[in-house]
Amino acid sequence: MSSSSSSSGGMGALGFLGVIFVCAKVFGIAPVASWSWWWVTAPFWGGLAVLLAIVLSGLGITGLAYVIACAADAFSRRSKRPRKRRGLR
């Protein structure tokens, strides 16, 4: 029996770019040498930060829609109640 399994090990494009940036920063190659370490390491954590921003934005929009729906429901219930008549006794 022949079983062929292939796995694509190694690093992706962002990982490779991150290694290039770190080496350029360490060896003082311009313009990367003047960058902050946050920007140099951004290819390693940038994808996660973008994903987190998308998820949090989605949760915020969902929460806002829920609050608006609850407020609209409460308003419609309130407007359907019979009003008390005020008059002279």
C-alpha cells in the first residue's frame, strides 16, 4: 500500500517578510532600522490584530442592533397600551 501525504510545512509570506524585517532592523539596514519594533514585528501579529478587529466590530454591530430592536419592541408595546383618561372627578 502506498500512502502519500503531503504537508505544507514552513512559513508563509507574512512570516518570511517578518524575518526579513527583523534581520534588516538588527543589521541596521535603512529604512527599516529607523522603524519601531512594533512595525518590524507587525507581519507576525498583524493578521491576528485584523481578525480581532473584524470580530469585535461584528460583535459591536450585533449588540447595537440588539439594543435598537429591544428599544423598538419596548416602544411598540408602550404605544399599544390603552391610555388612562384624565378628567374632572
